[in-house]
Amino acid sequence: MIVNYVFSKRQSVTTYSIQELSSLMKKGQLKLREVNKLHVRALKKYILENVLTEQIYIPPLVATTAVLENNKPSELTMIDGNQRLKAFCQLEELGFRAAKSEDEEEMKKGYKLLHFIQNTEVTLQIFEGLTKDEADQLYIDLNTKGKKVALSKRIAFDSRKELNIITNTILKTNRQLKTAGVEIEKRAVVRPTNKKLLSLSQLRQIVAIAISGRMVYRNVNDRYETYLSSEDYIKLVNTWFSELFRLYPPEKIGDFNESIIASQPLLISLAYYANKGLEKTSLEERKRETVNRMRSLGKVDFNRMNPVWKEFKGTTRNGYYYLANDKASFEKIVAWLENQGGE
């Protein structure tokens, strides 16, 4: 246990086993704030899913106690990490339930989780003698002053989620896409100033559509049911981009002065049009159908000045017509693409 002064308050950094924390909570010697049950459930799921690989990373908990001594305090009030602590204290029940599963993988996770509980210690940062107001202010500061990790970093560094791995690989390896441009610093691409084809979040949206075979409008889940390998999905999305750049050259496709494909509703609709209903077919069948569908649009004029685009819902601002970004508009665009392609 390390005890030191930081500004006017003494504080320490120490570790408690999960069993010690659970015991303190059962005895009423550890006080928690109100917790979010959904968040607790998500944390338990995260631990269970990664317990076999031992890739579990939990930041330190933060608490306050009346007096810091050489030994670990036995009376604590949690400031930050209430959901994490609640999840820890419910792991034993989760482990026993998983260990009884008829599914061999779940059973392995259950036994590993029970071992994890017995052999894991959690770091606590403990402040001495904080008033309720000081503890509340520290909680607010801890949860509002930190900078949220940018989407580009989450995709680049997240080695667990297949969706991010596929997106990151395509971003790094597709030369035509690099020419067309991917905005990695901002969540949205503002037209007509920004001439990059799409944002990183939109690229991930396109990957999600390719995996699921469904229209993904706004919220992109981290996981979808897969029928192909990651390598196959990379090949499939690259095939789609190759055909997209046959419709409009990558050097100009993101320029909203020229290309209507630079409009996000049309771009996402093109992705869904090419993948619709194909999620359970083989890679070769999907690639072949993707090529057929995209090439059947070869006679469509994708220039922004084509008057046909004003037949779809949208708004005019500063001389530019922006297609509406809502579910009904996406569905209408996809139906029109299917009609143009002879679907």
C-alpha cells in the first residue's frame, strides 16, 4: 500500500481481491452509488467473453475512507467504478451458471471465470476524508474531463471486434479508397468543402451492411452474425469498392460539385443495394452478384446535376441539393436502384 499527499488530501493506491471486495460489500462496509443494471450486465458479459484469453482490462476504482492507515481500509465509500464493482461481486453466480452449461465453450468460460475470481486483485485509488461534496465533485471530474477515444483509434486498436478489424484492414490496404479519401478525424464529412468520399464511421457502416446483408442506417453494432471469414468479407467489400469506382473515378467521386455518390444517403444505399439478401451465400456467389448488380447501373448518370435526384426527398442549401438522410428515403433510393438495375 502506497500512501502519499497529493495537493491537500492524502491518498493511496492498493489492491483488493475480488473476494475481499465482495465480503466488504456483504457486510455493509463498502458503500456504493446507485448503479445502472444494463451497464453492470454489459461488464459481466465483457469479462465472461474474454476470460479464456485473459484479455480483460479494468481501470482502477476510486474510493474514499475516513482515515488512511498502513493496512488496507475496511470501510470504503465508492466514488468511481460502482458498476465495475457490482459486476465483480456478481461474477461468482455467473461463473457457476456458465459452468453448468451444456455448451462446452460456455462451460470452459464458467470454470475459468471461477478461477479468475479466486486469483484476481483489483486496483483502488483511495482518498482520505473527502466530504460528500468533494466526493461528488471528484466523480463528476473523473467522468467529464477525460477525452473520449476517437473512433479512428477505437477501430485501429480494437483487436477483438471483427467489424473494426475488417474496417481497419480495408482502410489500410485499398489503394483506390485511399485515392478517393477517408476522413478519419471527423465523424461526418461536410459537403461541399470536404472532398473525401466518406468518413471512417461510414466505412464501418458499409462493412456492417456487407456482413449483415441488411440496411444499417445510423447505429452500427459491434457484432453481427457472420457466415464468411474476415478475409472473405475484406475481399467482398474490396470487390464492391472496385465496382463503385467503375461507376465514378476515385479521384472525383468525393467531390460534391460533380458526384452525387458523395451524398451519404446514395453511397450507403448503393452498399445495401449490392448486398441485399446475400448474407448467407458463398463468397464467390456474393462477389459475382455484387459485380452484376453494380455493373447493371453502368448507364446511370451519377453527376450531381442530373435532375433525377430531385425526385427524391431532400433540401436545397446554397445551391446544392442534399438528399434526405432518413429510413424512408434510403428505401426509396434502393428501390430506384433496383429498378435501374433490372432487379
